Amino acid sequence: SSGINAEYGHHIYDFDYDYQSNLLFWCSGDTQDLQSAMHKNLWKGRYDNLQLLDSSVVAEGIDCVSTAVDWINKKVYWVTAERGQLTVTNYDGSNEATLLWRNV
């Protein structure tokens, strides 16, 4: 399994989670992708041994700097740095839509 690589030189700009689905979403500064993974032990106070399973890319090359999860409707929102856009997609990356595109 793969997951967040937070070794020296790697950057994670922002993250959010869906507690009910055990999903963690984050903006990777290295790949400029929005990524997700199932998490294990995060909510059991085991921050020293965080295990992420089944990592996947939700959106590629988007240069996101901020994320928000809508756990009720299973959607993830992100803001891009360079384009100044607010975008939403389903957890699996389908049905991507730009909601705002100026001065976000």
C-alpha cells in the first residue's frame, strides 16, 4: 500500500477527511494532484502510526492549495493557486465542475 509521503522535501499543502468513510484527501505539492486514501488508526489516537491504504489520485495536475470534504454528499472541493478556481468532484474524481473561477 502507498500513502502520504511526508519525507524531507515533500509537501502536503492541505488535507481534509471523511470520518464515516475513513477517507483522507490531500493536496500534494510535489505532484500537484488531489489524492485520497483510506486511513487506519487516525481516529484511535495513533498519530505516530498512521497507516494509509489504497491511495489514489482524484484529480491530476490541478495545483490545489486547499481542500474541503462534504461527507454527506460524498464530494470534495478544492481551490487552485494559480487559476484561482473553486472546483468540486465526486470522491472518485467523476463529475468535476468549476464553481468559481475569479479571485477566490
